[in-house]
Amino acid sequence: MTITLVNLFLTLIILVFGIWVYAKKKSDIALYIGIAFGLFALTHLFTLANLAAMLSILIIILRLAAYGLVLFALYRILAK
């Protein structure tokens, strides 16, 4: 539980920071990374709420989407 709580806290910080950087610099990449970590935060919330077993498929989908967004953001940097 402690690890999940720490992960939730850190992912929320990255979400807020990603939105902040997007607002200041209009960086789509920062927004994509922020949203990805927001999705990770949701999965941590589900785990803390003891919903992980019931929502396991949704958690897998959310995490795949989050990893996909990070990969897409990195690709955007590479393609520049």
C-alpha cells in the first residue's frame, strides 16, 4: 500500500507538471507525458480503493494507453 501511495503521489506531481509546462511552453510532448502519468495515477487509485481485481482489464488498458502516450511523446522528440 505504501508503494502504491508513493506512486500515486509522484504520478500526480508529473501530471500537474506536464500540464503546467504545456500551459507555459505549449509543448504537446509535455502534455502527452502528463496525461500518461494521469492514467497511471488512475490505476494507482483503483489499486488503493481495492478495485484492482474487479477492474483488472481496465487497468491493463489504461496502462497500455499510458505507455503508448509516452512512446508517442518520445517518437515526437525523435522525429523533430
